[in-house]
Amino acid sequence: KKIIRPVIHDQGSKFILFGKDNSTNINLIDVPWEKANIIRTQISEREKDINLPDFGNHNEVILYIDTAVNQTEKEKVGDKGIIESISKEEVYLLYPNPEIKKEILEDPFGKAYLVNVEVQTVQGKPFAYRILEIHKTFTR
């Protein structure tokens, strides 16, 4: 959808894409303005059917720490972790229970954790994981 965006905004333009398959053939895709608008409409309809990750609660997912602030007595946001099954990016960690934060900060970079989390989002992307429970720890 983003690839054809410039064509959609200019009626006189067209999009030409060259691609090579496994043989020596070169394929040409010519997308004029009218066709680009039809493609955009079709993509918008199909986007509704795509299964996006559920950003509510996730049970028994692997978390590892990327950044840690050793202040176990505070809920202060500063620690960041990654849960690859949800997002490859690091996000802030929130601890509703100070015992959970204390357990994680004992060896934050040497372990991975099997946890239950609630995913908080900003603009549809994970922003913070609220760690609800630690089931198990693993040596990294």
C-alpha cells in the first residue's frame, strides 16, 4: 500500500516495477493511477481480515531484559525488555508487584523469564509490558 501511495496522489503518474524470477525472464508490472486506486481499495479491504497480534494479556511468554535500572523499591519506568513473540523491539517494563522487580533485577542480563504480561500500547504498538507473574527463569 505504501509503495503505490505516490501514484495515488498524482493522476498523471504510474508505477513501474521490474522483477526478475528464478530464470532469466524480467517481469514488468505497470500500474497506472486508476489501477493503483483499485489496488489501494482492495488492500484496505483485505487489511481488515489480517490477524494482528492481540495486545491484551499474554501467558507464558519469554522475556529478556535489555535495559535495567537497579531501583527495586520504585515502580519507576526505566527497565526495558523484549518479548520476541510479541515485538522484536524493546519496551518499558512495569511491575505491579515489587517482588517481581526484585527477582528480575537479581540477575537481569543473565536470565530469561517465562512470564504472564499485559501489553500496553501507544498508537497500536507495544509500549510497556506489565509483568503479572514469573513462572520460571532460564539461564541465558
